[in-house]
Amino acid sequence: MAAFISVPLKKSSEVDLVKPLSKYIAHTYAPGEERTQHLRAVEELDGLRSSAVCRQLDKREGSLEVLHRYYDQLCAIEPKFPFSENQLCLTFAWKDAFDKGSLFSSSAKLALPSLGYEKTCVMFNIGALASQIATEQRLDSDEGLKTAAKFYQLAAGAFAHIKDTVLSSLNCEPTVDISPDSASALSQIMLAQAQEVFVLKATLDKMKDAIIAKLATQAADFYADASKHSQYKDGLMKYFYFQEVLPVLAAKQYVMQATAQYRQASVAKQQKKFGEEIARLQHATELLKTVASRYDEYVNVRELSDKTARALTPAKKDNDFIYHERVPEVRDLERIGKAAMVKPSAVQVPLSQKFSDLFEKMVPMEVQQALAASNQRRAALVNQVVGTMRESTGLLNGILASLNLPAALEDLSGNSVPQSILEKSGAVIQRGGIQSIEKLIKDVPELVQRNREILDESLKMLDNEETTDNELRAKFGQRWQRLPSSDLYKSLRTEGANFRGALDKAVDADRVVRDRYNAHCEAIALLCKPEAELTASIPSANPVHSLQGSEVVGVLRTQLAQLDQVKTERQQLENDIKSVHFDMTSKFLGALARDGTIDEEPLSVTELDNAYGSYTHKMQQGLKTQEEVLAKVQVSHQEFSALKQSNQQAQQREEVLKKLASAHDTYMEISNNLQEGTKFYNGLTEMLVKFQNKCSDIVFARKTERDEHLKDLQQSIAHESSAPALSSISTPQSTSSTAASTMSATPTPAPRTMFAKAQPPARPPPPSFSKAPITVTTTSAESTSVPAVPTFPAVPTFPAVPTFPAVPTFPAVPTFPAVPAVPTPTGTSSATLPAASTTPALAQAQGPPYPTYQGFPGFYPMPMSYNPYSFGQFTMPYMPFQAVGQQGFPGSATPSQQQQQLQGNTQPQQPHYP
């Protein structure tokens, strides 16, 4: 039986988890023990990934446990960190397990900023390692069979999980190894092997033949399904892995069918159905013969074939001499039942029994989002209640200032500063006076400018990266396959637009505050003066001593005391509201554990009403009391004004006192507004710095991805341009039983190398001698030094291999020695020599005339080692490289001689190496 099929592991590159996760934790959690624990957990997570992904894993259960722990940790942190391209961007790169690349391209690799992609690849390695562990088990022991069946089912479950979840986990096309088609095929292969293990175990346990037959039939069906998934899915058969797996699957399908027929034949023999027994044994024999003839290198079926043959021979003999039962056709045999003993193991997190969450104290992201929404609702409610109370207090102070109360009741003498004005002046001086206001107003533009610069710089980084991405997209066209930056940065640009809108509104509010300050700055400056200067700046009036004991004055003072009590209670209520502790963490965690989701709005509204309902009721009571008392104050003030003796000086004095009272209220309001504005700008600075870091991180991740993608594209383009045009080289066509190849009239020499390199210059063919004479004519000067050379007789031509007399070897430029003068009939200085061939040199001579690889036209093996000095010897004349039927150079073998050489009648001639 063949070795069982295993799946290779995917390979990944190093990923820095510490830096981005630590930065997120530092921005999200305040300094303290909790942040320290989270940072320590990040380092442990990074080490766990290195152990599970970046090192070689042994084929043992301990390595599988490491993968289980890492996968469980990924599932645990997925809801606790905002993993996305525009928030917490971590790019994971994995290579295709089946695509090993080629001479001109590297293996396929996919890099995605997706934690779901990381989980899918880790799950693939879990299935692959489980298949390798199962393959390493000893199948001759009960323990080994149980372990193998367990891990094959675990691998089948892992691949089935990938098939169901990969498309929802990724936002792009996955690599082939984790595609749904590939995962489905691998799951079926693992399931079939698990069923085969049960067949082996039943055989080892010597179970009944009927049971083994049913188990084997089911295994054969599983192998048939696996073969269909591997063979008929688009894109799988082009990979070497599936090309190697497919014949194994077909062989095992036949073997399992033969096993089922052999075992069912034993059942038929027990039931005395001898014809059926023979039919099944014959069918099993045919199946095994098919395996032996087609898949002998993958499966060894000799033992099963021998068993079948030993059972078939006596069965046929007994039936021929004793039973004489008709042997039915295979199609008429009753179908063998099936018994499925295996199924894919379901993936249930946690996979590891020893798993402990490194971020146990960190709440999930869904809870964090619900808490953020709940805190916004709380802040909106508190701001609404506090704003309403402050607005009511401002309205109360404005009305009293317009009535010059309580200063009018305190200024009955007409020449001293009222006590309320003195108290307001002291309060203004205690708050820093007009200098503090001017300093705050001066600092605000600097804060605004700082925030604008941070925001502009953040958006500029996005603009620059998007511009680069668009330029590369326009340059490479469809080759530039990654998510456009314009789509990726939508949420960030929306967040930046919100920041800019908030900043613009704050600037408008600052302008309103500055205008109010300019309108009351003189009165505020007057309140900041010492008491003597303040008294001198207020006009004096005639005393109104008759109103000292008036009933109206007493009523007004009582009503003003009630209003003061309302303001005091309101201030205390505001402090109580701000100090309320409101935490929805436990509520949201309970809802998530109970329902699997969080309905934040009804939960938050209910808890907010419980926490702030009583304070809202007290605020409403205070507003109602204020309205009632103010109405009474206005009526009493009318009576007071009617009794008061007024003149022009008294009116001027009253106007000044009103301005001072109003200036005090305006100062307090402006001071609070400026302090809140400064706090707002400082808080906005922190938020903008986080936004800037977020933009910087995603731009850096995009830049890294861009550089890697650009490098791959450049390598791909370079490989395409450097690859030789192999399609232009024709292959030899067999024309006869002698395997002679047909070539073009002008042969193209075989290239020295597959790569484009500089070739040596063409060299002329060697000189050869023929029977045609040539005439060499010399000048008179030459005739004195070189006499005429005698004419040599013609060289005879032999039918097969011509033999020439010894011919002297001349150097490159021949020089002849002096010889005795021989008179010629014509009296001229001429000589007749064997004529050199005038045939031109071989065109395009770039290398050896014999080919260097079998795919080149005219290939034939070298008959002997190369001898560079063999040229010119009579026993080995020169034969140029040529096709059958092509006329060669003088001195070469004739076509008939070439035909005899190819047929092996004569020793092939050594070709010339220039």
C-alpha cells in the first residue's frame, strides 16, 4: 500500500506585533497596573507567534498544541482590538503552500492587513500538521491506527472550516491553497484516509468480512469524491501537488473497491453463492491488474493480488467440477453496503485544553464600543442638565442686574459703595482680575494654531500617500491590484472633517467671548480697582433715609435671600451630578455573555435614568422656584421704585452700579468660558495627536505594502523580459523508424545557455581540399624568391571514406619553402595546387554545431569525447552540422553515409568544434 498523503505547511514572514499593539494600549488605557499587564501580554503574544509560525515545526503533538494556542489567542484578541486597515493595521504575509515558483518567478504570496487572514492561514497549518502527524504513525499497531484516524479527522475538520469561512474572512481573492475548492478537496482527501485507517483497523482486529467490505466501499466512495474535487476544480490541476496526488487517489479508490469485492466474495462463499464469489473475485482481480499496470509506482498491491488469486483458483475449480453455478455479470451483482465511521472534527474554540487568555482583563471591542456610546449619552445628559442650570443662573443674574438688585437696597445712603459691589469686586480680583482674562485670550490663538498644524499635517500624509498610489495605479494599470487609498481613507477623512468642524465652531465661540469682553472691559477694569478708587468712580446721590424701615425693602431682601438660596442649591447640585460614578462595563459584559450581542441604547437609557433621575427632578424644582420668586421680586421692585426719590444723579449712580454688577457676571462667565476653551483645545490636541499617529501608522503600513508590491511587480516584469522565447524553437518531428528529425534549410545552432549572453564571434570552417585546381600567379619579384610549385596529381575519390595521402599542415598564412625551379610549358611562373573550397562560412555560428539539449532540432548524442586536434586527419574527415538531405561542405559525409550512421551501420563521425 502507498504512503498516506500529507499537506505541506504554509510559510510566513516576521510581523512586529509589539509596536502597534503597545501604542494602541498606551493611547487607550491610563498608566497603571492594568496597562503594564496588557503590555506584558503583547510581548508574550509576539513570542507565541514566532514559535507557532516562524520556526520549523516538528511532526508531533507538541507542535500542534503551539498552533492551537496561537489560534485560540487570535480568536480571543480579535474582539478586543480594532484590527482594520484604518485603525490598528497589521499586515500578515503568507506564501502559497502549493505554488513553489519557477525559474523566472517566485512562489505566490499574499499580504493582507486582516486578522481573519492570519487565522485562516494558521488553521491551514493546523490541518497540514495534523495530516503530517497522522502520516507518521505506525499502522501495524492499534494505538497508531487510533492516532492516525484522530488526526486525519482533525485535518479534515480544519480544511472544512477554511472552506466555510475563508471568503467571509477576506476582502479579496485568496491564494489557491486556502481557496474553497482546494480546502474542500483536501478535506475529502483527509476524510477518505481516515476511513481507510478504519479499514486497516478492522482488518487488524479480524472483524467480519461483511463489515470490512462495507468500510472499504465507503472508503472507495470517499476517494472517488476526493478525486473529483481535485480533478474537476478549476485551477487545481496546474499545481504539482495535485498532479502527484490524483494518481494516488485513483489507485486507492481501485484498491478499496477490490478489497470490498474480496471481502464480499468471502461472505458469498459463506452463503454458498459460488457464482457470486467467482464474479466478485474476478472483478477484484481486474481492479488490481489495473492498479498494477497504471499505478505500480504509487501502490503495492502484490499481497492483495496474491490473496485474490489464491481464492479465485480453487473457487473456479470447485464451481467447474462440483457446483456449476452461473457466474453473473458485475453489473448484476448486489451493491455492497456502506458504513461511514469518520467525519470532520468540528472546530470549537478554544482548541487547546490548556489555553489561558493573555488579555483576560481587557474587555472586548464590542463592549468598548458600547461603553463609548454610553459615555457619550452620559456626557450629553450631564451637559444638558448643567447647561440648563447655568443658563437659568445667568438669566437670574441678568434680571437682578437690570433691576440694580441687591445694590439698590444697600445704597440707601447714596454716597458709599454697596456691599454687594465690594464683594463682586473682591471676587474679580481674587480670580486674577482683567490680566488673567487677557492672558487666556492671548493664549487661545496659539492653541488653535497648534491644533490646525497637527490636523493639516495628518491629512497631508494621507494626501501624499494617496497621490503616490494613484500615480502607481496609472503607471501599472491592472497590475496594481490593491485597495485604492481613496477608499481606505474614507473613515479617516471623515474623522478629520469632524475635527476641523469642531475646531471651526470653537473659533467662532472664541470670537463671541472676545466681543463680550471688549464690551465690558472698562467696567471689569473698574471692579479691579481698590475700594477708594472704586468709591470715587461711582457718582453720589441724595440719601434716601426714609426707606430704611420700609416694608417693601424688607420684602425685597427676603426674596433676594430666597434667590441666593436657589443659586447655592443649584451649585451644589451641579457638583453632585459631576461626581456621580457611572460604569456600564458589568452590564454590557453580562448582556454579551447572555445574548451574544449588546443592545446599548435601552440599557444605557435605563441606567442613566436610575443614576441621574433624582438630580434632574431637583433641577426642575429649582427652576420652578426661581420663576415664582422672580415674579414676586419684579412686583416688589416696582413698589420700591415708586417710593424712592429719584433725580438725575441718582439715576447716573444706579446705571453705574448696574454696569458693575453686570461686569462681574460677565467676567465670571467669560473666565469660565476661556478656561473651558483652553481645556477643550488641550484635549483636542491629545485627540489630534492620536489621530496623527493613526494616520502615520496606516501610511507606514501602506508604504511597506507598496514597496513590497512594487518589488514583486518589478521582478515579475524583469523575469518576463528576460525569459527566452522557447515557443519559437521547433521540436523534432519523427518521420521514420530511424527517428530522423526534419530541419529547415539553414540550421540554427543550439544556444550555449538559456540566458542572453554575449556570444563569441563567428569562426570560418576549416580548409578542405578538392580536385578542382587553382592557379597562383606571382609577380616578377616573387618569382625570384619563390619558384613555381609543381602540380600534384588529382586525389582519387573512394566510395565510402576517402583516404588521402599525407598532406602537410600549413599555418594560418601559408609560406612555402624554396624549391628547385621546374620549367613550365607556358614559361610563366604559375603552379597548380589543390583548390580550396570557396563555400562560404556557416551562417550564425554561435556555438557548437551539435545541440546541448534534447529539445533542440537535430539532436543526437555525442559518440565520443571531443578532440580539438582531430581536424585534417584522414581517418576522421570533417562533417558539418546538417539535416538529413541537406548538402554539406566539401569533404563531409554524403546523405547515404549519414543515413547509415543514423541506422548504426557505421561509426558516427565526430563533428567539428570551432
